[in-house]
Amino acid sequence: MITIERLIQKIYPGKWEALEELDQKYNAIESKFGFPPKKRFQSIMGEYDQNTLIIERQWESMAVMEATYEKIMADPEYQALGKETIGVVKSSRMEAYAPMP
């Protein structure tokens, strides 16, 4: 069963350019591990302010998503990139969704 991943990040004001640079680095690493393509959205109204980035991906299953994250989180390059993110991303929250029967 497919799983939709939604990552909701609060970006520090004035850090959107730095975020773009980081995102290119994340894309390079994630492609090595088989991450599916992502869609990115910036909040313009609603619950989240304009410094909110929402990233969505569709995985073929929760098991595939979990296995892929387990592998990438053990990668030293990915771990180091996480340290660079601290000054750009204020907070991050992940959600997962499954289709209704």
C-alpha cells in the first residue's frame, strides 16, 4: 500500500536562499538511496506561516520508506548535512498517510 510522506519545516526568516543550497545537497544524497521525487510547497495561507516549507513524497509502501530512511540515517555524509541544517531549519515534523479503502 502506498504511503504519502509529508515533511513540514519551519524555516528561519531570511534563510530561504541557504535552504536552496542545502536542498541541492540533500537531493544528491537522497538520489543515491532511491528516494522518490518530492514536491515542495511554501505556505501562503492557513495554519502555517509563510516561513513554512512542506515537502511531499509518495512511497510504494511504509516498509520501503522505513528501510530507505534506516539506510540514509546511517550515512556519514547525510549525518554531516544534518548539522548544516540547524541554522536554516527551525523545526521539522514528519507525517505519513495511507489511502482510504
